[in-house]
Amino acid sequence: MSISNPNLPKLVLAMRNYNTQTFLRDLLAGVTVGLVALPLAMAFGIASGVTPQAGLYTAVVAGFLISALGGSRTQIGGPTGAFVVIVAGIVARFGMSGLAMVTLMAGLMLVAMGLTGLGAGVRFILQMVVVGFTNGIAILIASTQIKDFFGLRTGPVPSEFLPRIKLLIAHAPSFNPFALGVGVATLAIMLILPRVTRRVPASIIAVVLCTAAAVLFHLPIETIGSKFGGIPQGFPHFAIPDFHAEHFLPLLPPHSRLRCSLHSRACSRPWSPTA
């Protein structure tokens, strides 16, 4: 097979004109993306109801496969915030085995849509549906972070939106001013710094400065180490998921199919200023 075959992964095609200067630029870009993506992946894992290392494993494996086999030189792959709420609900009800099962089902569904050409049908989904879906997911994700942002002492938080908000309001007096201060400072840095300079990602500066402040001043706030026992060393233990046939139908609701279509459209549609 010729290296000029357009059906090859973009990584292979890029090797035709690859040189040392390009490698150095890619190395710098990779380090920058890694510094931003790894803390973000841990946050997605925590918000999804699993451990921080689960987010790290997903970022490493998915990022490598998408970069090695994808069709773009600039696409970055890994955990996405759009699925945080959905994954959290699946984990809470069916556990990690249920999450593995629904992931396999979604993958098979997308492969079938690609082979049959049904994936092209997503172009008929209305733009306002995509916007409404994205904004709704954003609100749900924000609601899952209120507890940690304010340092509330609530215990387990319901996965449903309205019961969650009701519980958070009831426990509002238990907020931790130190946790709230660090959260506000982090958010302020991420919003203000890009207006000053874009040479350094604001998220990196926010993580470094606020983490350093929490350590130096011994602030009484939760950390990944105190809440989850830190990040395990070495590779994860591999095990075959325990699938249950009775979970098949509950994991295949109509909104799951719509979700896959919307996400595929968001990833595959070319960007334009009016999109």
C-alpha cells in the first residue's frame, strides 16, 4: 500500500514531509496539551462518579488511538464533558460493568452506522437541537460541581438534577470558605489571563498557582490525595467486565441513539465561523 493512499491514517501521510522542526513544534504542542488535558481528564473522571485514574487511563488510551488512527493532524481526543452526566448515571445504576457494556454497544452502533451510510442522516438534525443539547449538558455538568466548588458537606448527591439542587440548597450553610476562595481564584485566573496573554494556557497557571497556595498555607480543603487516596502507581489491573443480559434493554433507550448521533455530528462536521 502506497504511503500516499488517502485512506491511510493522517499520521502515516504526515510522515512524507516530516522533519526535525515539525517534530519540535509537535513536541511543544504535545506537552502543552498534556498539561491541560491530564488534570481535565481527572476532573471528568471524578464528575462521572469514578476514580481520577479512570479519567487518566481514558485520556491516554483514547488520545493515543485517535492520534494514531485518526484522519486529522490537529484533532485532540480524550474524555469529553458531554458524557459526564450520562456516564455518572450509568455508573450509579449499573456499575463499571454496565458502563463497559454501553460503551461496547455504542461503538458497535457507530460502526454499523458508518458501514451502512446511516451516519449521514445526522446532517438533518436541526441546529437548535444541537445547541439545546449542548447548553443542557453544560448546565447539568455545572450543577455537579457546585458541591466541590463551595466545599459543601452533603454526603452522596443524587444523580437527578432537581433533587441534586434541592439537596445543595439545603446544605448551603455548610460551605467551606477556603474551598470557595480557591475555586473563585482558579476561575478568575482562567477568565482573566487569556485577556492579558495567550502564550501560556490559563488552566496550567491556575492549577499551579492555586495548588501551590493550598499546599503552602495548609488550607483545609479536599485534595485528590485526601479524597481518593492519590493516584495508583503502575498500570491498571485488567479484568473482563461482568456483562448481564438483563441490562441490554435498559442501556438502549431512544435518547442514547440521539446522543451518539449528536456527538458524531459535533466531531465530524467541519468548523465554520457560522457553525
